[in-house]
Amino acid sequence: MCGIIGAVAQRDIADVLLAGLRCLEYRGYDSAGLLVVNTQGQTSLLRRVGKVSNLVDAAAQMVLSGETGIAHTRWATHGQPEEMNAHPQVSTNISVVHNGIIENHELLRKYLQGKGYVFLSETDTEVIAHLVHWEQKNGGSLLEAVQRAVPHLRGTYGMVILDSYSPGRLIAARSGSPLVIGRSIGENFIVSDPMALFPITRFFTYLEEGDIAQISCNDIIIVDQYSNCVQRREIESHLEYESCNKGTYTHYMQKEIYEQPKAIKNILTSRCTNGVVFFNELDCHAHALFEKVQHVKIVACGTSYHSGMVSRYWWESLAKISCDIEIASEFRYRQSVVRENSLFITLSQSGETADTLAALRLSKKLGYLGSLSICNVASSSLVRESDFALMTNAGIEVGVASTKSFTSQLVVLLLLVAKFCGLQDKNSSVEKYIVESLQKLPDYIDQVLLQDKLLSELSEEFADKNHVIFIGRGDHYPIAMEGALKLKEISYIHAEAYAAGELKHGPLALIDTHMPVIILAPCNTLLPKLKSNIEEVRARGGLLYIFTEAQSGFLNSERMRIIVLPHLEEVIAPIVYILPLQLLSYYVAIRKGTDLDKPRNLAKSVTVE
Ligand code: F6R
């Protein structure tokens, strides 16, 4: 969480910092700030509560002159979203922007108060500013002061430090939160996400854990955690800048929902030929390892966790490989038993989710055969730290609510399951069946997208509700969970999902004539069972919204709305059924007037635990 950008240039840099912050806003948006310093050492500090636009408006009323600067958009951890808690946090000449959490901040606060420092904020970040200031008094360069300060910090940080007595350079340090250096001609940058620098440069160097970097206009020096000067590989990014814009859509979420058929087509074209799955990025070591796999352990958070849950049904029913799936924040703090010949799989859109990353690091000590990540950001920590990685290549996802990254993860997971079927049996009819079914998926999704108007109308019936229940069975239970997550996160309506068979074990007590129940009812072997659950809800007066196929035999009636989806191959049905739920949530949020691309209290990339 939190977006950071820093720049050392030979031109006034405030506008570049503000434009960068706009791009980073998905990482947090409850306050924002910037500090610039010019060659005479004159500084301007500006901080505002609320969205980056508040800061931009305030900046328009001032002259912000300075060639060196740092800026920040915040997702509050310690301290309310108030101006005093916004970053940069300042200690005389030292200013800091920080992403992460300093866990021992209370101890450090007391220590620094003992040295005479007066704290003006409730943040954990302010201790960094005072600590570096204190260390600087012991002499040496700013880089050395930071090197002496960081061993005292417990927790996570990606931070950039500016000394206004010595403009023209910045120090950046990384432990747990991503930081990337962007190199340009006669100016250099440091940022949480390279996307924020796309209008300026395509050349990026990712800091590694424990790295500290000093950047000036023409120089970049990186030292590792052992104080050795190191060279990190520079990469050139070819990501499309256009994907950072909304284009003709009203919201990023809407654009990203509509991008799903294209994203899926891209995956299929690049990974399937003649009914066979190819993962070109997996070498012979990966294939040799896959042949030994008897169990798959999947760890992820949020929406990514839901895609893992769907895949469990595929792993076991199609590839006959046992699979279990766990939330990363739980896995990382419990003592678990590793099954023999287990592959550890992490799923993540961003590849920077703190809990998922920590789970991956833990897995390396536990005796798994190896680790594989399925991720949307090739340069992310998760990809770099996994033994093998498969990219979803869905394009940049800006909307905080995941949509295209979810369906792309599902497609890659299903292809992976197909690949395992192929490894077990070279002429696998299951692999062929999966690939052929997936080839039809973009068309099915296009058909569901045609229901846009109907779902927009339907959303009216939900806008004044306080609670909604979602139910499903089998591989549609996780889809019900994902549908409930979409609705709650962008419309702030309380939504819960239940496995339909569980209703009678408690949740049925919630049903009354005001309770809408969304039911996912594809035509599959579980439909008769689901029909009984539907009757249980109906008998108690619930308002039913059944997403199903024409063949299922449901008829519209009072208190029962039928939303008809295409008739589908069973294996791909869960991927199609999330589409109407994404659209429905989108339109409910529009009716409720929420800021749906940036819902309250959330951020896109959860880099704190
Ligand atoms: C919900 C959502 C979150 C993320 C979760 C994990 O729409 O986006 O629940 O899925 O924070 O993020 P990644 O996939 O980046 O690890």
C-alpha cells in the first residue's frame, strides 16, 4: 500500500511527481503529499487529506520550485488520514516517504524522544525521519546515515529519503515493499511501480531485499544488505502505456471487465496449439519437477484465493492430483505439514501482496518440491522469488476490484491442470477437452457482456439493500464468494457467500422477505441438489435471483428472477458465471455513487500485512 515517487532532475519536478502520484493512487488514496527542494536549498512541503486531486488543486495555487523531490499517496496504517500524518514526514532537513509498517516504532519513538526529538504525527514513518537525522549527526554521508539507521527498523519499508541541505540526490531503501529505479537522460527516479514513470522512461532497475540506493541526476549507486556495491540488472519495459488510461469507458473497472475476452484470447493464442498446452517459459527442470508432483498446495489472498479455490475442483477431478488451498495470512503463521512431493503455487495479480510473498518465502524452508507463481506482473517480487512463474498477461489492472486478473488466473490455472493431464498421458483426451472448451470461452463471455443493460436494470433492485446472500455448489461456490466480495468492496453492501448445502446449518435463519439471494445454477450434476436448496430459501420468502441456463427449467415468477446465461461446457462454466456478477456489482456501485475504482479503505496492492 502507499505509492511513492522520488525524482532528481535539472528541471522543476513537482508536475512530474503529481502526475506520477495520479498513476500510483490505486495503492492508497486517503492523503497525499510532496516536498521539493531547489538548488538553493529552499523547500516547499505540501500535504493534503483525501485524493491526489486535492493535492493537485492545492499545488495549482502555489509556486513549487525544485529539481529534487519526493511524493506519496497514502493508505493509512498508523494514524488517521490527517494532514499531520500524510507524508513526507520531516525531521529538520530530512524528509521521508514510506510504504510499509515499522513494527518497533513505539520503542524507537521513546528512544528518540529521549534524545530530544518532538513528534508531530501519529505515524510510524516519523521515527525514520528522526532516526536518520540522528544518525546523520554522527557524521558521514546521507547514504551512510541511512545504512546505520535501517538495522534499527523492524517491519517492512520501501522508503525514499531527501536531505534538503544537500539537494540533488535521494536515498532509497527496500525491505519488503517494492521500489524501482527509473533511469532517464540527465535525471533519475525512484518509484513503487514503474507504470508511474511510463511517460518519462522505459528503463527500470528493481531494488532487491535489503538494497539501499543513492540516485542523483547522472548516477545510480546500489549497495546490498552487506554494504557491497552491486549492479542490478536494468530491464526495458514494453508494457502499453494506453492500458493506464480509461479510454472510452467511464471507469477502469468497466474497461477491465470488457477486456476479458481479449485477455483470454491472448492467453489461449500464446499457450495452446492443436489442443496441446505449451508453457514456453517453463524449462526442462520445471517439466522434470512436474512429473514428480503428487500434491498441489495453493496459497493466495482475496480474489486470487478464490481462483485457487475454483482450481482445486479441477486439480482433483481432472488431473487427479490432490490439492489444498489456504489464505496466505493464515498459512504464514501456522505450523503446517508438507505432503510428500508437493508443489507450492502462489497466485497474485500484483505479485507484491505481503502475505503471499511471506508465504512463498516460508515455503522454501518447508520442503516443497518447488514453487510456481501465477502472476500478472512479470517484474514483481513474487515472480522473481519463485522457482517458476506463469504470467497471466492480462495487461495492467488499475481498478481496485480485480476482474480481468481473476478470469485470466482461472484460464492459466485450467491450462496448467490440462498440462498435468498431458504429462500423465501423452494422448490425454482431458487436455484436448479442456483446450477445446477454453477456445469457446471468449465467445461465451461476449454473449454475457451483451446482458450489460439487463444487469444495469437489475442493479436497481439491490441499491437499497443492506445485505445480500450468494450461494453456489461445487466449483460455483468460490464464484459465489467472489461475487459477494465484488459487491461488498465496491458498493459497501454486506454480502456473504455460502455453499448452498450449508444454508440449513445456520444461514437459513437470515432469510426473510427482504433478503435477496443470488444463486449460481449452471446445468450440471449438482443442479438437482441446488434446486432443493432453492426451495428451502423460497419457502422462507427469500428474493431469488437465479443465474442459470435456459435448459435448467427455471421460470420467472413472483419473487424469482431468472437471468439466462449461455449453455456451457461444465469445465469453463465458473469462468463465465463471474461475469454477470462483476457487471451487477459495478452497476449497483454506480447507483450507490461510490468511488468504485478506488473504494474506501482499500488499495490495489496490499504490501503490508
Ligand atoms: C479484490 C481484490 C483483492 C486482491 C487481494 C490479493 O477485488 O482485488 O482481494 O485479490 O488483495 O491481491 P493480489 O492478487 O495482487 O495478490
